Amino acid sequence: MFSSRAGFELVIDDPQKLAKIDSILEKYPNPEDINNHPSTAPSKRLSKIFSYDKTADGALISCWIWTTGFC
């Protein structure tokens, strides 16, 4: 999911929170670098930004990325 911002707009409607997602994407251009510690895993980072539900939100974002080709 952290390969682009695609799909995050489906679950986040706050521009400031989306800007935080953008900041992470800019800091870590390689998505593999984001998961560098258990406390900084993608789901942990997202939970600090909004009330992230890994099962529901993750599935929705992943489905959007897969169906639109934003991989």
C-alpha cells in the first residue's frame, strides 16, 4: 500500500492526514524501508494517523490499487 497514495482517499477525508501519508511516502521511496521495526510497521504508522482498521481499510485500499492498476 505504501507504494503510492492511491486508495488512501477512500478511507481518509482529512487533508492533513493525507499529507502525513505523503510525508511517509516521500521519506521512504522504497516501501520495504517503511517496515524497519515492529513499532514502525505500516499498520502501526497508519494507526497513528487515523483509526486504521487493517482488515477493512487495508482490503479496500488494496482492492482499489489492484483494480485501477496503481501498483
